[in-house]
Amino acid sequence: MNVDLIFRIAAVGIIVSVLNILLSRSGRDEQALMTTIAGLIVVLVIVVREISDLFTLIKRLFGF
């Protein structure tokens, strides 16, 4: 597992949390929720890409 992956996920989390706090304090709770959902989707896309690479590696390893 690459440490860069952990840093990317952490960076997305920090950015989303700061935006969530700023939007919540300014009274824009709906936009804060949408920002959180968008951040979750970005992280899920990153994780799915890594899982896809893992399955490709396993297929190549076993010759399927």
C-alpha cells in the first residue's frame, strides 16, 4: 500500500471538514451537506481505483 494514498485521502478529509465548518457557521447547512457527500464520493472513487488496480495485479499474478 502506498503512503501517498493515505495522504490524498487525508487531504480530501481536511479540505472537506474545513469547508463543512465554514459553510455550517455561515448558515448554509445544505451546501455543507453536499460538500461532505462530494468529498465522500471523491474518496470512494480513489479507493475503488486502488481496488481495481489490486484485482488487475492479482489477475496478472495468477495468469487469468
